[in-house]
Amino acid sequence: MAKVEIYTTMFCPFCFRAKALLKEKGVEFTEYDVGGSGDDRQKMRERADGRHTVPQIFINDQGIGGSDELAALNGSGKLDSLLAAAG
């Protein structure tokens, strides 16, 4: 199973949507709430090539972007193969 990480904030509707899709697929993920932590937010920016919006989603340490990109991968059928790859 893939290693999935998601950087979120508490009241972000895009974060809720991304987490719901991952949960629907039965994917376990590590969530980092960057709402109150400058250190976690800085780490997210570094990993996400400077992007600062949430969510930022990583599958096997590869940044895939946010909720829209996750949904697009799912719609194209590519998400399942990414999730099946061992981390």
C-alpha cells in the first residue's frame, strides 16, 4: 500500500473533500494540520515546491497537488495504480 500524506487546515472544504475521497477508497493517510504550526506549513511549502494552499497531498513522497488534482487522478483511473504502489 502506498504511503499517503496530506497537509490540511481545520475548516478547509477542499481538505474535507480530499480526505473523503481517500477514506472512500479505504486509504490510510497521515494528516498534518498546518493551521497553527509555522514549522509544518514551511515543511509543506518546501515539499510542495513553494505551493502554500491546502490540501497538499503526497503519495509515496511524490507531490500530486491538491483536491482537484486528486479528483482528476481518480477520474482518469490513475489514482488506483498510484495507491497500489508500495511506499
